[in-house]
Amino acid sequence: MVGTGTMSAAVQELGPSQAVEILAKSRAINANCQFLSKPEHQELSDYVAKAEVAAAGTIGAARANKAVHTGTSAGQSATCNNDSEITVRATMDAARRAIAASAESAQQKSQTVKARRTGAPSATSDRIAGSSARYSRLAAAYYVERRCQHLSHAQAIDFWKRIVRMHNYVLTSQGPDVLTAAKSRAIARAKSKRGCNASTAQMVRASYRKIKHN
């Protein structure tokens, strides 16, 4: 039988589409089998949303969305046994390792950029910094929407596509290190919004209105 550690390493080698699919599958399995605690399940859901947005930036929104649906369908039909638990825990472990490695890489790149940077920031850099902050706030609302589903299906898809466009803009204008930091802030903010209630609904709908009319 394949152990959690071995499978975790294998998951980390997957491409964007496969990674999204296995994350969505693990989330669906855990929703049925409850191998993880509630905070851990929320953490896994956040990883699914983050991976979906990141994958959309590289393989396209349609393929990323299809990977989510394929993984979810596979997870919903899975049985609750030892193999399923290994899949869930290994996927969670791989996601955590990937996030940690990405954060470390971003920190190293940021330190290199700061060491090379001279002079006062320009108005252009101020506008770009503002765009990453705005992306972080709106992405946080999107992650909450993925968990709580306050919007209609059509609105959720539109929200996602707009977030992907912002994701790509920040990536091309500021680089992967700034994008990673912005996404980390978004995830932290989304996690701070416990449960799904009137407050999260207001956050999601207000953010969707803002991104839609930009």
C-alpha cells in the first residue's frame, strides 16, 4: 500500500490541471468522509480555490474549471476507506509543502529585488502596488465565495474570470513573488472570515460589484 509520504511527493510532481483535480477530489472525499477537522477542511478548500485561479492563468479558465468538476465528481463517488484517507491527507500535505516552498522562493526573490533597487518609488510603481493590494482584497472575497456560494453560478463564474485577469495582470506587472505574497494575504483574510453568514455574503457581493464595474 502506498504511504502518505510517498503519495505526497507524487502529488507535488503533478501539472496544474492534475493538481487542481486531485485537490478538488480530496475536498469532495473529505466532505463525505470527514477525515480532516473542520479548520483543515476549510484550509483544503482554500487550496482548491487558490490552485484553480493559478491554473487558469497558465492553462486557461475552461480547463481549470473542468479539472475542478472532474475532481469533485470523482471524490463524490469515492468510498470512505484507508486509501481515501491517504489521498486526502497526502494531498493536504503536498499543498502545504508547495505553499511553504512558494513563500520561501518569494521571500528570496523579494530580498534580491530590494538589494538591487535604488531611488524613490515612482507614481507607476505606486499604481502597480495598489493593483496588487486590490487583487488581494478581491481574491479573498473570491475564496470566501468558493466556500460559501453566496452568488449565483453565473455570477461566480464571472467573478472567477475577472479574478484570473487580475491574477495575470499582477503576475506580468510585478512578478511571481509579489503575486504569491498577495495571494497569501488573500488566503489569510478569507480564513479569518469564519463560517458563511450575512457578513460573508455582504463581503462577497460588495467585492463582486467592485470588480464587475472596474
